[in-house]
Amino acid sequence: MSLKLVCFFLCTLTAPDRTGEDALLPAPQNISILSTNMKHFLTWSPVIIQGEIVRYSVEFQGEYEREYANESWIPTCECSLITATVCNITEDISATVAYNLRVRAVVGARRSEWGTLKGFFNRITTSLTPPLMKVTADGYHLLVELEDMGPAFQFCVLYWKEGQESRMQQKVVKDVSSVVHLDTMEAGPDYCVKAQTYVEAINRSSDFSQTQCVRVQGGTSMWLVTALISSAGFAVKVSEPPTQLILRGSEEAERCDLMVHVVPSEEVLRLWIQETL
Ligand SMILES: *[C@@H]1O[C@H](CO)[C@@H](O)[C@H](O)[C@H]1NC(C)=O
Ligand SMILES: *[C@@H]1O[C@H](CO)[C@@H](O)[C@H](O)[C@H]1NC(C)=O
Ligand SMILES: *[C@@H]1O[C@H](CO)[C@@H](O)[C@H](O)[C@H]1NC(C)=O
Ligand SMILES: *[C@@H]1O[C@H](CO)[C@@H](O)[C@H](O)[C@H]1NC(C)=O
């Protein structure tokens, strides 16, 4: 018997299994990834079976499983027999490598074939948004509060005195649990602040937030303000000492070298696809 015939024979033999139970359910379609700020979700279109509650199970395969573990798949613990058509895969995507993802529909003992994501997902393509921030003048103190976006996020904060944009200062903030003290201001000019996020795990930065400016209010003496702040027990966090940043050509950004590689997600995806193919 020729090889083709053997194959045909085997396939026909095994076919009843497949057409019997499995083929009753169509595989989920339109499988895609939504990834923003390092939070990743797999979504798919619902499989509609009249009068039945359809459940879904999701599995993933990282580079390791693909290359060193016999192409095995790992079930996600969060998305086993769920009724939602979205799965939070953030915990599963634990490395900056290419992942395969698949989902299948289940009704009782009946299961569908796996529907597989077209292409790979790499978290390096996540879209990063600028941080929400609140800049305040507390007496002579220039303070900034940043959104807590999770432990993976650092912030590069740039601040300057109005009219002295060429002498921007910078501060890298790694812990946003308290208000960050940026500078002591002089009365008169505006002080302006903008910030961007940086995620070390993927070596990428967001765009900058919109600039916010404040100035010293009223004429309270600095000593009084300091005394008030200490007595009120405010937790004003003084982070790493600022480094002077002269924005000129190649000297730009010794510390916040973060800010020179803002690449939009689509661009990262394009570059990444080029590299992997
Ligand atoms: C997939 O998405 C397209 C466009 O959103 C939609 O028209 C189509 O019905 C979806 N497929 C399924 C199986 O739901
Ligand atoms: C790899 O997977 C195939 C098919 O699932 C299986 O037959 C084989 O025994 C596996 N090999 C190892 C080393 O686990
Ligand atoms: C998704 O999972 C991550 C990690 O467990 C969690 O921080 C995040 O809040 C979850 N998001 C949603 C919308 O459930
Ligand atoms: C981060 O990316 C920049 C350029 O985009 C590169 O110069 C730098 O070496 C990278 N850093 C790491 C730790 O990969």
C-alpha cells in the first residue's frame, strides 16, 4: 500500500472520533489580543449553540514549550471552562518572547477543535499610555503625584522653570506610593512638569503626558511652609537626586535615555515581525 493510501485509511479510521463528538462544536473564531500597559487579554467571538451554555478553555505555548518541551501547551488557570469570551492572560505572559495562544469551546462532554491565534503574541508590542499625573505647588515645593500602573512601571519626570526649557531637570521615579518632591521653587515663574512611563522588561517608553505648570501661591515664607509640612506629617518623598539634563544633541538624556526610544506599538510590532521572520 502506498503511503498516501495508508494515510487515507488511517484518517478515515480515526475520522468517526472527530466527526462524532468534536465536530459538533465549531471552533472559536476572530481570536485576537488586546494589550495595553502590560495587561494582556485574549478575545474571541462567541460560539453560539442554541439552548446551551458554551464554555471556553484557553492554553498557551511560550518559546520554551515550543522549542524544548515537545511543543506542549499549558492550560491557563484563570480561563478553564469560563463563559466569558475574554481571558486575562497577563500572568501567563511572563517573558518577553513569542507566545502561541489557542481557545476551544466546550459544552458538557463535547468539545471543539482549537482555534489558534494567527501569528504570535509578544508583550513587547503592548501599547503604553502616558501616566496620569497631578502637579501641585505646596508653598515653595513642586510636587507630583503619578498614577500607580503596577510594579513593572517606572516614570521619567522632566521639569523646568518657564523660559528655561533648555535646562530641564529629570527624575526617575520607581515607587509611586507617595507624593514625589521635585524641586524648591522661586516665587514668580511657572514650573512645568511632564512624565512618561518606562517598562524595563520590554525596554520601551510611552509618550509624554501633557505638560502641567504651577507657580508659588501667595507669599508664605519657605520656613513656615516647611514647618507646616513637617508638623502635618506629610509624607513627601524625596527620590533619587535629580540630574541636570541639558537638551542638546547627543548629550541628551544621560539618565532618562528612556525617553529617546518612544516607538508606537504598531511600529514595534512591525519591527518585531521583521526580526522574527
Ligand atoms: C468575526 O468578526 C467579524 C467582524 O467583526 C464578524 O463579522 C464575524 O461574524 C465574526 N465571526 C464570528 C464567528 O463571530
Ligand atoms: C512528543 O509529543 C508526541 C505527540 O504528542 C508524543 O507522541 C511523544 O511521545 C512526545 N515526546 C516526548 C519526548 O515527550
Ligand atoms: C488582569 O490580571 C492582572 C494580573 O493578575 C491584574 O493585575 C489585572 O487587574 C487584571 N485585569 C482585569 C481587568 O481583570
Ligand atoms: C533599550 O533600547 C535602546 C534603544 O532603543 C538601546 O540603546 C538599549 O541598549 C536598550 N537597553 C537594553 C537594556 O536592552
